[in-house]
Amino acid sequence: MKAIILAGGSGTRLWPLSRQNNPKQAQPFLDNDTMLQKTYRRLRSGFAAADIYVATANEYSGIVREQLPELPAENIFSEPYKRDTAAAIGLAATYFYFRNPQEIIITVHADHFIDDENLYIHSLTTAGRLITKYPERGGLIGVQPTSPETGYGYIKINSQFLIFEQNKIFNIEKFVEKPDEKTARGYVSTWGYLWNPGYFIWRVDTLLAQYKKYLPEMYASFARINRALGTKQEAVAIASEFKRMQPVAIEYGILEKADNLIVLPAAFVFTDIGSWRTVKNILAKNTADNIIKGKVAALDSADNLIYNFTNKAMAVAGLNRMIIVSTEDAVLICHQDKTQEVKKLVEKLKEMGLEKYL
């Protein structure tokens, strides 16, 4: 089984640390290691270095090589244009199909925090063995929800498929994307709904058959890329085909239509690090603590996240429940209840012609 880290996003809600040319997965939000490094090291406890791959954008491939020097260069799949997860996963599947059509692949994300890494690895490897035994199926890992998250996708499970290595495996009835709070509260209190962290397990020939059925134009592009792999025309073919692809998430393009999916409920909890409030919530020991990085003096202030990535001293007084992030060329100051608005701030800066700060 091969593990593929999806690391092509930009993370505008985590500006000003996350930038277009230096995205969130390459940044140290929780400690001194970047999210990409954390994900790779987490996988290394269950996978050999040769079995871990990274799917990223062309402009980030140098960052990946720099941050993961142990990773073989051929284990980086570079996309010339960002075309969302269906294209990223399909390209990886095409590479593996060229080498071994029966390879089992599992995709994970570079920007997740995991509370129990041992359970995480156990779930991934169990799912790999499950799909090895049932290669005609597509597998997902679902996580039991612990709170009414409105920013997550949910999996509605159906009848039990079987018991595999003492794990109950279920058929999938439907997917629900980002429900409102009332609906999400119902999902938490009602048995039968799981968070969808986006961890997918397939045998590559089965996966590509889904592209042929549900995304035929994208499948045709991958077929042309497959014929060019290993030739001098490989890079040109990938660029040409990606340029014509329409962006689509694999959830919308394939999973919501497929009828061969099963899900393994997992006991670990994941957190999608998508905003500064999420970072604060992970690091907070209690609501009275300030979370501070860099040269910062705080007076009569509590429950703040204050990151100073400059050599300048920062001093704050009388602040509560604020997010302050300072880099060499930009500063973000916002209330922690407004961290989802950072994406709109980035759009406003772009409208003002300040793209160099993005």
C-alpha cells in the first residue's frame, strides 16, 4: 500500500503566515515543525519512506523537497495547474496504474492535527488490508463526531457490510457537506453519521474505472497522460491535459455518485487546521492562557493567540480573545470569532492591488 499526502492547497484563512508561494502546509503553526513535516513523520510510523508520496502544485515541489529531504524525488507528484482533489488523486492513480494497476493507495491531507497517532496508523493500515481483500470496493475512513462541526463533511452510514478484523464496516447511504449548526447537532446526537476527513482507499484500477464512469473527460486526459509516462513527452502531456481539466472535488465528482463505497469508523479525532481559531483551540490549555510565539510582552491580556515572526518586539495590553499574527511585511489583528473572515480580508487586499503581500 502507498500513502499519498495531498499538499496542494493555499490556506488563505491562515494569512499572513500562509501565502500563495509558501502555503499553510509548509508553515509551523503548532510548534517548530510544519504541517507537512508532521504528516510525513506521522505516516513514517506505519509506512516505509519509499511508500509515502506527496501530491502538490509545481510551485510547491521545491518546498516539499526542502522540508522532506528523506523523501525520494520520484515520490513527488507535481501538478502544473490547480484543479482540485479529483485531478490530484487521479494523476497519482495514473502514475501508480502505469507501474502496478493493482496497487492499493490511500490519500491523507497535509493540514490535519491528529489526537491519537497510533489509532490513526492502525486505521489506515486496516483500511488498506480491507481494500486488498475487497478490491472492487472504494474505502473511506469515517470519524465519530464529537462536536457539531459545520465546516466538515459527514458520511451517513447504511447497513453493515461485514466485520473485518473485529471492525464493523458499513455501506454508505449518502454524503452531507457542511451542514448548518442545528443539523450538525442532530448528527452528533444520532447514531449513523461520521465526519468525513477525506481519507480514501482504493485499488488504482478500480478508482480509475470510477473516473471513466463519472468523470469521462478527466479519465480521457489521464489515459493520454498514461500513454506519455516514461517518455520525453511526459511533462508536456501532463501540462496540456491539466490545462483543459475542469476543477472538481473528488467528493462531488465521484464519491457522491459511486455505489461501491464502504466506510471504516475510526476512533481517533482529527482537526482540519483551516483557521487561526482552530490553531488556538488545539494549543489552548485553558481559556485564561495566552498562546505566544516570538518576542511578545502581554499585560492585562488573556485568551489570545499572539504570533510574532519578526525580530521586532511586540507589546499588547488589555486584549482578550484576539488573534494577532505579525510577519516581516504584514500584520493580522482580529477577534477570534472573526477568523473565518480572514479569507475575505485577503480578497480585499487583492482588490486594493496589494497582491505582493498575499
